[in-house]
Amino acid sequence: MRLFKTTALALALAFVLQGAALAAESLFSETRFAKGLYYTDTKIKGYSKGAFVVLEGDDVNFRERAENGAVLKVLPRHSLLRAIKQQGDWLQAESDGMQGYVYAPFTGAGEHEPLTTEDFAVGYAALGEKFDEQQAQEKLGKVMKQVIDKKTKASSYTYKYVIIGTKKQKITSIRVFNPKYITMRGVSVGDSAARAVGQYGVPDAVVYGAGITGKTIYEYFLPTENKKQRLRFALDVDKDSRVQAIILELQQVKK
């Protein structure tokens, strides 16, 4: 059983489509998107609900306009696109915050891949483990900055390529900026977002324009035995669709 279940909601709530009613074989037919349709968390800022598709072709042109529009960029297989509306055989979509058009037959519904606890650990640390400062220094070098919150007993340790967050001496977050320290599924900093989507499947939430204009955050979640907590795996992607950082985090679930 897959860990992430998609929701087949009425597509009329997600899209404002022009023209006559869609045919049964339309790209936006509810049948085709029953497994690939999902919605972002409504609490996420800077992003509205939408359905996503994944490119099934190699080196697909992402154009300024339908058909003969200028090529904005060339997208690899597995690139994730937010579908906006369909115009004949062309799909208006958003790629890492950039809007354009792609030939609709090259797209398809995305699949979710089940994460495991191994996806939330790197070679030197894992979420929930006790933080060993000496071992971390041997692996990561000298601490460049340390911040301690005496009230919450939370701390942040900044190294050259890694930031580790702790609470009560246990690791609660890991942010990695260098592929040397990443061992998960072969996806690392510098890889394309499409490669990451190909490895991990369609994310549970996507935030365009998060923090810095042009930045995209892809988020994957894994429930834990403790219903009040979940594991968050996130990819920090730049405007050129390249992974800039990988974030592992133990989150408190908000009701």
C-alpha cells in the first residue's frame, strides 16, 4: 500500500477552463487524474491549490506561447508542472514558478513513491538520534555558528555545508548544501528537480516563490508511530530547476 493517497476531487474546483465541456479523453478528465491529482496544503503561503502533471517525454520544449512560441527552457523527463488550463493539444502550466506552454500529450499523471525511514538520514546523522558534537565536528569540521534557545532547549549548529537543529540534545532537522554528505537514493545538491521527482515521485506539497523570488520547495512527508509527529523531506530548488539544498525535519503535526 502506498503511504501517500491522492484525492480525486471534482476538477471543476481546480480549473477554470474555456470553451465547451471536455471530452472523456481530455487531459483533465477525472478518470485520468484519479491517481495523479493532489492538492497542496491550504495553509502554505504563496501557493494556491492546483493539480500537477509529470513530463513523460525527453527534452520537451517549454514555450512562451502555444505551438510556435519562443522556447523558455527545455525540460527533462519527470519534470513537475502545475497545470493551469488546456488549449487544444497545449497545456498552460507552471514550472518552478515560471509560466509557459507544453505539448499536452507529453504529460501524464504523476505517481507517489513511498518514503522509508532511510530517506531521513545521512551518513553522519539521523533524525531523532542524540546529537554528538564531537562526532559531528570530526565529520563536518569546525562549528561556524551556534545558537541556543535556553527557553525551548533548542539549538542550531552551522557548519560549512550543513546546518543541524536539535532539541533536548536530539536531532530535529538537517539541512545539507553539499552532495558529499548526502547518501539518499543518489539524489543530491546540484541534481535537477526532475531527477528528484523521478526518484521520489510526485511531492505532497509544492511552494513556488518561497522566501526568495524564483525559489521552489518540494515537500514529502512520512507519518510516524507518534501521531503528533511526522517526518518532512524537502528539496530547495532554484529558478533553473536545480536542487540547492536537501532538508530533513521532524515536525509536530498541527491539528
